[in-house]
Amino acid sequence: MAALTIAFLMDPLETVRVDHDSTFALMLEAQKRGHRVLYFEQGWLRFNGRAAEARMRHVTVRREVGQHFDVLDEVPRELSDVDVLFLRKDPPVDVEFLHATQMVELCPERPPVYLNHPAGIRDANEKLFSLRYADLMPDTRITRELPVLLDFIARNVQGTILKPVDGFGGKGILFLSPGDRNARSAVELLTQGGREAVVAQAYIPESRQGDKRILMVDGEPVGGVLRVPSGDDHRGNMAAGGTPHKAVLTARDREICERLKPELRKRGLLFVGIDVLGDYLTEVNVTSPTGVVEANLLDDVCIEAHVIDLAERLAAEQRPAR
């Protein structure tokens, strides 16, 4: 097909880990197919009085640590000039990022294909969106009320996981047992004295064997990775020291994916990473799901090819209107 202009709203390209970063894998795949690869940071986005634009860098990329990209040019471009826009800034989804998701929609002439759609990202908090499928999840509470949280902790004999609503990368996740004398203090700290709600979930013992990140493209599972916690930690997140292992998708995993598929597609959430512990859904990650490189190596797949295939198809479908 004709070459596309594919842009990435992301964190600084200088900081990516070329042997791990999923966004970088997408950039490499797009470049391999002859597409023009642009990138810009959130702070470079602006409104020019008519439409959204950004200072964008046209880059070439390569998997070489320390010299992984070259800038061919750097000029302001309207987002309407882009065929496909990947919104791949790492969490947290803070107020500034929410503003960015509104800005990128200001393309009155011809919006790009969005992966993922900014309205879908705004609607799908990674801890809260899964609550639409409470029957697939561990027993869960979300509240800032200390008595409710302490009662929940006391009743879960196998333990309770507490995590911030806007947390990411395993940061701030605690495990508490009934009768733990640190429970009240921990709840006070996480809720900032009852001012912020937290997620409380019944502990799933299978988490010692790892949590499964399943990557979905257009509602279909295309690969995954099992993230196994270290012996002295309860978190499987690779950013928190978990190690990647080959994941085998079970019938239950596929059932969960099938349940999520219609709503994800309806909201334009077309590249998603869901987290599964044992038989339970725990999170739906829509901002910049990771695990592509690890899943490729462990499963002999090419997940980024599925994503760029989808981008090309959607761009071709939109071309008559463009």
C-alpha cells in the first residue's frame, strides 16, 4: 500500500529502552514497511487558532542502544496531516494528559486514525474500566473510607491487595493479611488520610505463579506474557522486578477477551493489554500497553505486525473521506 505518515505521541524518544519498549517496536515495524515515522511529546502539542498542531520530529529508528534514532527534520505540523496517530504516553493519565486527548481531536478537516481513540482513553481508567465486568474479577472495593477498607481486609483470610486508582508499573501496591498491625497505617497512607480512593482486591494465591498480560488487537488476543514476581515481592510487573515467562492462553482467558471485545471495539480501544490473575480479570490497560517485545521473544510472534496491519487497514478505509 501507499506509504503512510504515522505519528506517535509518546515520552521522550531519548529515554526508551530499545530492547523492551513496545512503542519503539511499533515504530520499527512502521519504518520497515516504508511508512514515514514522526514523534512528538505532550508538551509540543498546541492549538494554532484553527486546529491542533505539534512540533514533530521525522525520525529513523534502529535497535542500537545509545544511538537508536536520527532526526531528519523537526517542524510544526497539523495533526490533520497525519494518517495514523498513536497515543502512547506512559501513565499516569493525569489532567495534562486528559487535556492532550481533547486537543488531538481538534482536526476539523480530516482527523487521523487514532490508536487508541482519545475519547476511549478518557473513558477507560485502567483500574476502573474492568469494573464493568465485576463478575470476571476478584472481589473488589473502591473507596476512600477507612472503616470499609479495614473491614474488607479483615474478612479476606488469604489477604488483600491495595493499589492506587491511578497507579502504574506496580508502584504503591501493598499486600495485607487480616490482623496485620500495619493495616490502619497503610490505609491511611494510601488514601492520604481518607482523601483519595484506592482499589482493594481479594488476594488471588495463583498470583505467585505470575500475572498474565494478554495483548489484544481489534478485540482479538494476539499474544501474551506471564510476569512472575521475585521471591521477596508480590508484584509481577516487570518495572517492579518481575520476570517474563511464556504465557499459554486458556479457555478462560479467551472467554474474558470475548466478553471485552464488543466494548473495546465500540470505544476505539484497539490495542489493549489486559491483566489476568488465575481465572480473574484485574486491569484493562489502554494508554501504552507493554509486553510486546517479551511476548514476541517467548512466543515467536510479531505483535507489532498485527497492530500496523490494523493501522494500514483503517487508514485505507478512511482514505476516501480524506
